[in-house]
Amino acid sequence: MERTVDVDRGAYPDVVTPWEQEAWRGAVFDWVEGRLARHGLRPGGVPRVRVRPWSVLMRIPVAGRAPVWFKANPPASAFEGPLTAALSGWVPDHVLRPLAVDAGRGWSLLPDGGPLFREVGGDVPPSTWEELLTGYARMQRALVPRADELGELGVPRLPVTEIPASFDRLRAGNGTLDPDQRARLDALRPRLADWCAELDALGVPDSLDHADLHEGQLFHPEPGRFTFFDWGDAVVSHPFAGLRVPALRASERYGPEVLPRLRDAYLEPWTDIGLSAAELRRAAQIAWRLGALGRARAWSRLFPSAARAAPTALEGARSLLECGDTPPL
């Protein structure tokens, strides 16, 4: 039996995902209703579905309480559910605790986390972004000893020494690059290798990088508290690469003069690893470029039937080329 739903396809009206399969939709509704029942809950309204090449996300009203969220990941990011569950045990103050996870199918059911950071009213001062980045860095610092366990959950591992080879694969696999763009990437490649060698020599330990931490990827339920979610782009690699996305968002809002403050707020939890302030800042400057590569990799984590969608390939090409941009730090 078909349920009534509102479907949003955004900029991808023709994308093909498992949502198009009636049997798959039926299995999702059965799973969600069954898992809600285990918590003494039941659906209470019309679900809203967001279909994208990289996920199917459904907001499900629940009788008598806040809504819950179903998410289906493609195979390349099916680790997100198990990762979220593990993080809720390791760093519970920073993440959501899922109501249910089906690791084999890449499904998860999550509680509502309150208002998104981008929805917070009033004038948000730069100091709030400093608190956000300090909290994110503390979480990453706490997860350093968990790097092997994160890899065992299926989160991709990418040591700095392997980044040049990842760059090569992304360049070779993107069919939208024109000859001039390929030449620019070829000229960038030797410098990228040098940057990675320098970053590796500095010795910052690998940790979890969210890889797309912006205002829509974290909740801000109360002053001083931030909850990070949406881990489908995550990688175990150099943690400082994760500074790029949130710092750029803050720079767009307040101007580039805010960046040194944000960088130093992010680096504060890392001052115990034996590097000087100058060395930490240099590491952050180099890793800034690698954050663009993280975005390029993310555009390859799509449902197989959507992987060749032109807009996603173009976004991946743009991110690759941004590795050559001079860091504004």
C-alpha cells in the first residue's frame, strides 16, 4: 500500500535512487514503523522526503513528540549509521544517539536534535563560531585513539601519504574536466606531493574529519552546545582538513579578518601534541587545501544509478581545482 508523502528533489528532478522502487519504499516504511514501535512511538502525519544523489532523507512526524529522521545512504557511505552509533558511545556530548541502525542496508533512524545552527535567530557573534570549532576539535582530539576502530566501521582511511594517489584517481575519474583544467591539475600535482610530505613530517595524528561541517550539519539547541551529525562524507585522515568548510562559511558572514581567530580557536585543543603554535598554524594552512579534496571525494559517494549525474561531476571538478587556491590563513 502506497503512503502519502511530500517529495523534494531539489536540483536533481531526474535523479534515480532506490526511492523509485516501490518494494524498497515499502520496506523502509515497515522498518521505520517497527523500530518506532520498539520505542513506544508511532507515526503521526505526512512524511517529507528529500531525494538527492547521495541520500534519501525522510522527516517523519511522530504522535505526541518531535519528529524523527530516516536516512538511507549509498554503498560508499553506508558506514554512517554504525559510525553514528559508535560516536554516541565514545563522544556522547557531541552527537546524536540513533534510535535504530541497519548497517547492511545503510539505513538509520535518528531523533530530532533541535534547531539547526543556521536557524538560530538574532545576531550570532564570531565568538559562537569559535566555540563551535573548539568543540569540534575537542571531539576530534578525543577520537585520535579510535582511528583504527573508525576504520573497522568502514569509514575510509586516507593517510596524508596516500592523498596524492587519491588526487590522481579523482582527476582520472572526472569526465567533465576540460584540457585546460587537466593541465592546471597536472601542474598542481608536484606541489601537492610536497605539501603532503611536509604535513606528514609535522606528525599531527589522524582522526575523524566530518569533511562538510557547515551550518546545516549541526544542531545548536542551547548556548555553548553543538551537536554534529550527517557523517556520510567522513574520512579518517588529517583532522585539520575539516577546518576549511566551517571557516569559509564564517568568513562569508563576517569577512576574512575573522579567520585567524577561528583558526586559533580550532587549534587550541591540539596544543598538547608537542608542536609549536607556528607549526600548528602551518599544518592548518597546508591542510586547508586538502579540505577541497575532501569535497571532491564526497561527490563520488553517490547511489550507483546517480553517479554520472552531470551536476555532481561538475561539483567534483570544481573542488579538485580549488586545491590550488591560496589558503586565506
